[in-house]
Amino acid sequence: MRRRRRHGLHSLRVQLTVANVVLLSLGIVMATAVSLMAARFYLLDKIDTELKASRTSLNTAGFTLRQIESLRELGVELDKFGAGAATGPLPAPAVLYVAVDPAGAPVALGPLRPTPRQRALAAAVADPAAVAADEDPRDVLVRGEPYRLVGARLSDGTIILIGTSTGALHEGMGKALRLDLAFGTLLLAVLACVTMFSVRRRMRPLEDMVETSSEIAEGDLTARVPSSRHPTQEVEQLRLALNSMLHQVESAHRTRERSAAQLRRFVADASHELRTPLAAIRGYLQLYDKGMLQERAERRRVWDRVLAETDRMGRLVDELLTLARLDQRPELRLRNVDLSRLVREAAEDLRVQQPDRPVAVAAEGALLVRADESGLRQVLGNLVGNVRVHTPTEVPVRLGVERVDGVVRLCVADEGPGLGEEDAGRVFDRFFRAGGGAGSGLGLAIVQGVVRAHGGEVSVATAPGEGLAVTVSLPARGQSGLPPRDDDA
């Protein structure tokens, strides 16, 4: 998988490089075409201007062929190729004059006979009269060499063909094209190298992301994308977002593992706790079924034991159901509850159940919290019941409630034997019983679940020989932050 992803990144680098090279190639081709076309248009326009000027001078002078023979008014030797001054970036083309009759045949100028090139120029023109009548110069080939051609009609009807070679122009255009292609090719090669290097450096963070993803796929959830030396803003934002997502995924995975482990432990502990009363009930029923309980007193004792185990199993099932509902985050029936009143009532219940136990209460007046009253009663009942079951009756217990900085604190403390550090860290675990004592081990777990459902916290302070103090912290009235559900009828 990792190789396939690396190949994908390699292909992406190649695609980006090819795209840049293609775009630059198009730019170079377009720029070269425009520049060459502009240069050609400029040079041809200059040649055409000179040709038109020569034609105009012949047309307006009113010369005849005989006058030209005697006066040589043209200023050039008609039997040679004229050469103008080099006024442009390319050498000026040779100028060729030839006189033709109306039929298109070249004629002599006195003793000067038409040269082979002049005859070739005349032969290249099919209709000299049309050339003379045409305002724009024409392109012709004279012995494979390009010429621009115009015609001038003399007053006696003779046509003078004036041709300027454009071979030097085309040769210069070819050299310029080859130079542009060579320079463009070199520029494309340089661009390809620079693009490959730049893309490779810029895509290094993406390669790190691919490697990190591969490591995570192989089971290493702690892998993160490292920071690049020269990060771009977009890539850095992507790196931060990906690392944040990976952190969330890792946290969710750890939470899921813990939840699965907790669920397995919970099911195992619940099965173990339920197996004990079920085994006792089954054993007593087998004794009864086999007729081994002959005495009435024995049958009564067995019946009482079956009822006791049934009650124990029923309480355990009720506590399990309570924990299951708390795990599902039930909707609380919130109302204004006087926590001081609940504390005083819990203390009175403890005094009734254990008259010999010293009970101190610090809950004067009214202290309102917005909470579920049945849930708070269950919290107090479990805390007081924990003291009642796990401490001797002569051990004093203190119940108090107070408001501190917008937080209501409920404390139930005893002066019993206390717990060690290891046991204190597990008191809220389900089915945990310190020293294998009595009870189901779900009381404090239910307390923690109810308090967290109210948006509060619960803590324990204990040490061997110093008793146990459980403190419940709840938001004061109007500060719970829970969805409102008023039942204040």
C-alpha cells in the first residue's frame, strides 16, 4: 500500500512538471509566432514601401522606353542587380528591373540585352498588365528565390517590372526561429528541473502525511505528521488539521478500547455476582426437591435463605439497571431542590437505623440546587449506606453541605478505618469491594454516575486509620448547564 501511494505522489510530481512545461511551451510558441509575424510584417512593409515609391516615380515622370534608354533616369544599371542601403536588421535585398512589352516578353534597352535573371523574372509573371494595375506588391519565385514584385506602366505602354529579393528576409526569419527554438528548449529544460525540485520540496509534507497514514494503518495510532522546514500556509493548515483529526481518532479509539474493556469486566463481574445467589437458591431447591428437609424449622430456615438471596439478587439487578440508565445519559427531571433538607432527612434515617452511632449534621437553612431530587436522594442513601455497612456503629459520621464560590459541596465523612492508596483509587470502580467486604460494590459507582449526570464531580479523601470523606460538588442553582425540564408544580 505504501509503495502504491508513493507511486501516486511520484506521478503527481510528473504531472505537475509536465503541465508547467506544456504551458511554458505554448507560451514560447505563441511569443515566437507573434514576434516573427510582427518582424516579417514590418520588413515586408518596408520593402513594399520602397517598391511602391519606385513605381510611383516611374508612373508620374511620364517616361517612355526610348527616353529611359537615353537618359538612364532610373539611376541603376538595368543589366545588374541593384543593392540598396542596409537600413534594417537584415541586409537590404537586391532590386531587379526588367522592361517587358504588352505580351510579357522582356525587351532590350538599347545595347543592353536582358540578363537571364531578368528573363526569369519576366517569365515568372503571367500577366504583366495585371501586375502594373495592381496596387499591392505580389510574391513570385525567380529560380527558387522569393521576390516581391510591382509593375509600372510607361507612357508608351511598356511595363517595367520591379522586383526585390526577400531571400535574405526569409533566411533571417529562419535563423531567428531556430534561435528561439534553441533558447526555448533550453528554457524548458531548466524549467523542468526547477519544477521537479520545487514540487519535490513542496510535496514533502504530503509524503510525510502518506507515511504517517501508513504507520497508523499498521497500528501505530501515536504517529503524527512532522512540521516541514519551509511549509506553505495551506500545507501547514492541512498538517495541523490532520494531526488534530488523528488525535481525535486516537482518543476515540482509546475510549472505545476502555469502554469495551470496561463492558467486558462489567459483564464478568455482574455474572459473578449473580451466580452466587443463583447457586444458593438452586442448592436449597435441590435439597427441598430431594426431600432432605424434613424438619419444619429447617424448611423455614431454607425458605428465609432463599428469600434473602432473592432480595440480594433483586437489589443487584436494580443497581445494574441504574448504572445502565446512567451510562445512557438519561434526561433528568430538574427542579429546585433544597439539599440541606435532604441531608437532614438522611441523617435522621441513619439515627433511626443505628441509634448508637454519633451523627453530626451541618446543614442549616435552605440551600437550593437545580437537580433531580430522586437522584440526589440516591446519592445520599448510597453514601450513608456505605458508612452504615462498612464501619462499626460506634464510629462517628458527619454530614454537611455548604456553598463555596458558586459550587455546592456535600460531604459525608466518617472516622472509620479508612482505605489505602490503592483501594482509594478504585472506590468508584464497579463491583469493587475493599477487603472483600459486604455489598455489591456498585454504591459509589452509582454515586459517581448520578453526580456526573448533574454536571458535578465527586472526590474521596482517605488514609489508613483516618476515616473516609466523600465530597460531592454540584453547580449552584441556575448554573448546572443542563437542559431545562421544569417540574416545579
